[in-house]
Amino acid sequence: MTKAKKNITVRKLVESALFIALATVLSLIKIDLPFGGGVTVLSMLPIVFCSHRWGWKWGVATAFVYSALQLVLGLDNVSYVTSAVMVFGVIFLDYIIAYTFIGFSGIFGNSRKAVFLGILVTFVLRFLCHLVTGAWIWGEWMPEEFMNMTMTNVWIYSFLYNGWYMLFEIVFTEIAAMLLYKPLGKYFRREDLK
């Protein structure tokens, strides 16, 4: 391995560690919503940035580590479920797979449109993971009334509950990414390394 290549690898590792740390701290700053769930302060944006800067493969690896940290931070949620299958469902669908999807954001490239599309697609994939666990696992605790509507279907309940906070996550992350893209465009295109 050449010295230049080794330096890039070290830089990728250091930046990824910083992105994971920042994303984890931001995930702890949460605004609780009146109908349940909460919106973080752009917690997934550092993972998105990493994926677009270093490519989706590196982004997926970074997102996987982030997902493991989110699992550790949310481990108390596992105590609510009633079977081993549900425990695996929560661990993999609510944490590992859902958050690892964010790392695929960079698959679309590093242009402004690619960042927008990457966020939209990967956050919707994360939402779908939560939708499934919301109906399959958390639907057991579905209230009789939610958002001033009578709840009789766990899929509708899960869609509303998870869609509510994920919509805010998508919109706020898209706005921040678009505002930050111009000053960070050279960073995404790795022009700072030349």
C-alpha cells in the first residue's frame, strides 16, 4: 500500500469515527412529538455525508457501526417484546437494517440531486423497516384512538405513528443537506484531497 493510499484510508477511518460520534450525540437530542415518536436534530445527516463523500460501500460500513450504537442506546426497547422472534425483529428491523440503509445514500453519487435522492430513498427504506415492526411487534400496544382516529388496523396505526416522525426527519434532513451542499460541495467531490 502506498503512503498516499494509506493516508486516505486513515482519513476515511478518522472521518467515519467522527461522523458516527456526531450522529450518535445528535440522536440523543430529540424533540418528542405529541402523537409519539420523536425527531432528532439531524442525527443521520453525518452518516449521509460520509456515504456521499467516501462512497456507498464505506457509507454502509459506517452506518452499520452507527446502527449497532443505536441498538445499544435503545436496548431497553427489547425488554418489551414477548418472544425470541420479536427480539430478533426489533434488533434487526428497528435497528441494524433500518439504520444501515442510510449508508446506501451515496449509491446515487455526490451531486446535489444525488444527495437529495439518497436521503429520500434511504429514509423511506428506514421507514418501511419501522412500519413492519410497528405492525408486527409494536401493534400489540396499539391504542384504541390515535391522532383523533379510532384504531382498528395495526398497519394504519404503524403507518401513522412511524410516518409522523419519519416525515419530519426526511424534511429537516433534506433542508439541511441542501443548505449545506453548496459550502460542502468540494468536500463531497473530494476536491479537498487534491
